[in-house]
Amino acid sequence: MLDFFYDSLDTLKKVRKPSTKEVIDLTLVIFFVVIIAAILFAVMDGLFGKLYSMFYDMMKGY
């Protein structure tokens, strides 16, 4: 049990603060992924909305 505690402390000593460049790069990647996901969800919503409308109109005729 104590070995785990000391190993954890050693690991925490190796943790370092990210540089400003790393923070900026990661922030830009996150924004890019969010924008791509928003576009994907909007396209899928439009596509499935049209498919639902076509199906509903087709079923309304019966």
C-alpha cells in the first residue's frame, strides 16, 4: 500500500504545467472539432428531417 502511495507521489512530481503554445494548440483543436461536429449534426438533422417528412407525406396518402 505504501509503495502505491510513493509511486503516486513520484508520478505527481513528474507532472508539468503545459506551455502557452500547447494550451493554444489544444484550444484550437477543440474549437475545430466542435465546429465540424456542429456541421455534421446540422447536415444529419436536415437529412433525417427531410426523410421523415417524405415518409410522413407518403403515409398520409393511405
